[in-house]
Amino acid sequence: MSARYVVTGTDTGVGKTVFAAALTAALDGFYWKPIQSGLEDETDSETVARLCGLADNRVLPELWRLRTPASPHIAAEIDNVSIDPDAIDPPAIDGPLVIEGAGGLMVPLTPDRLFIDVFARWGHPVIVCARTRLGTINHTLLSIEALRSRNVPVLGVAFIGDPDEHVEASIAHLGRVRRLGRLPFLADLNPSTLVRAFRDHFDLSIFQPESRP
């Protein structure tokens, strides 16, 4: 089977969608976000399609599209929709697949099930996207600990933002986790600048199945 990577964040709004777009483009792969909450603005799938410059069929349709911009379990209740976490399975495709979660690991899909429960069932390597600003050490180490407590493989941490060597090194050391690279803020964010930034700050060979720890 081709590579499957789950992209999650230490919180909402850390930049994991932009990172997911960069990784999808670098792998010449497919992108899938199982659940989208909030449809008024550009969705994450639409953002990835715009930033990747890939064919439309490379961005796979969501299983649930919820109108309300809220945690999936709240949005589903407001929208009168039922989410079945056991029905969330990565599509069978011929090529690398980048899967983006919603918010952080502990986001509820139903009143009793969390996104991390689905990740544990899959067993695919997880990439944790983390900010480089104050507070990220605590949030990132807690996310790594939560994944490992459920025996979910952690590929590493992708940092997003301005450089902070002390923070990045501390997380890698204390979390005993691979430091994948850092995606800088891009004043002019477009497919060309994103591809260049990923190429300059990440080693693509890390994302090949044979390089997994």
C-alpha cells in the first residue's frame, strides 16, 4: 500500500491545512479531510486544492460536510446529522494519501468518540503540526503523549512559524520525537512559494515509507 499520513495539530488554526497542502504537493499525492465543519468560507479541501495545483480528483470528497462552524459533535447535532466514527476509513487509492483531522487530537466526533480514537484504529503515522510560539511545548508534548498512550505511531513534529531553536529542540528532546522541519510564514502564499518553502525546509525522503522509524 502507498504511504498514508495523518496530519493533526496541537490546536485549531496552527497551520496544518497549509502544511497538508505542501506535503500533498511534495508527494504528488491525494488529500482527504473526512469531516468539514463550516461551509460559508473556503473549506480546507478548497484551500488545499488551490494551494496544491493538483487535478480535482486528487482532493477526495469529505464524508460529512457540516454547515455549522463548530466541533464536529456540536455541528452535527445542530445540523441534525449523525456521524459514525466506525465508517471513517481512508479511501483505497493508488498513491500517497494525506489525511487531515479537525482541530486537535481530542476533538469529539460524537459525544463519546474522539478523532484520536479513529487515528488509533487506523494505525497510520501521524504528523503533529505545532506553532513555534509561547505555549507550544506543553501542547505538543501532551499531543505526543496522547498518541503514544494509544499506540499511534508518530512520524514527527512539523513546526509552523518563525524559527525558535530552543523551543523546537526542547520538543524534539523531551518528546523523543523526530523534528521534521519548519514551515515559515509566507507573506505571499501561493502554490509556487509553498512548494519552494517545503523544499527548502523539509527533507522529502523522511516521508517515504522505508524511512519510517
